[in-house]
Amino acid sequence: MVRMSAEERRESVIRAAISEFARGGYHGTSTETIARRVGVSQPYLFRLFPGKQAIFLAAATRCLSETRRVLEEACTDADPHMSMAAAYKTFIEDRDMLLMQMQVYVAVAAMEDEFGAEIRKVWEDWWDSMHLLLGADTHETTFFMSYGMLINTLVSLGFPSSHRVWADFAP
């Protein structure tokens, strides 16, 4: 049996939490489910994280930060919109990341403001990064981010890429 460090276990919990919260949301996912998926006890889970909200926050932050990283790495000077959009479409083929992102927005709307403030900060950093990559043009940034949210919505609703709602999207 391979022994994992606390940091490796913590990483396992974050990955498992993304998968579980993506499907069940904050209120529909128990810490017991996450602990079982990782193969640890609930008491050990709570040694790694102080509570369910902390686990969700770590998963949410990871999801949004990973999305930002993928877009930043894909950005090319030639056509930042197209390069980042193509990378994003590939990235959200991982349904867990897409659904987790959607669950984050639901949770922020439903939870107390302290949690929302932390998520808004991560999202604001993502916005600022995109803003700089797109030439610090507010219109361009707004268009790009709204385009991404439309992609989230269409994919979440299960529209196949051949459906007419995708007709004006670039290949």
C-alpha cells in the first residue's frame, strides 16, 4: 500500500470534490460521499479541511483557476478569441469541470456573502487576466466572457454541436 502525504490526500479530496459537487451541488453532496470516494474517514477529511464549505471552496477555486490557466496558456497574439474559445470548448468536454463551474454560480447565489466574496475574488482575477490578454478592452472582455457563458449554457443543456443554436459559433 502506497502512503500518501497529507498534501497528496488533500489534492485527492479536491479532485473528488469537484466530481461529486459537479453532480450533486453543494447541498446535495455529503462529505461522507467525498470521503468514501477518496478512501478516507470523515474525521480524517476534517483534519484536511475544516468543513464542507472549505472543501467546496477549494474545489470551486480549483475549477475556476484551472479554467483561467487553460485560457491563458491557449491565448495567441494572432487571434486570442479563437485560440481561447477553442481551448475552452475542449476543456469543458470534461463535464465535471463544466458542471462544477455551474454549481459554483448556484452556490454563491444561495450561500452567505463571505463565501461569495471569496469566489468573486477568484472570478475577478480571471476577468482581469482575460481583460489584459484581450488588449484591456472592456467591450472585448465582456463579449468573450459572455460568449463563454453561452457555451456553458448550451453544453449544460445538452445541445449537440450540430444543432442550429451553434450555427454562428466559429468552428
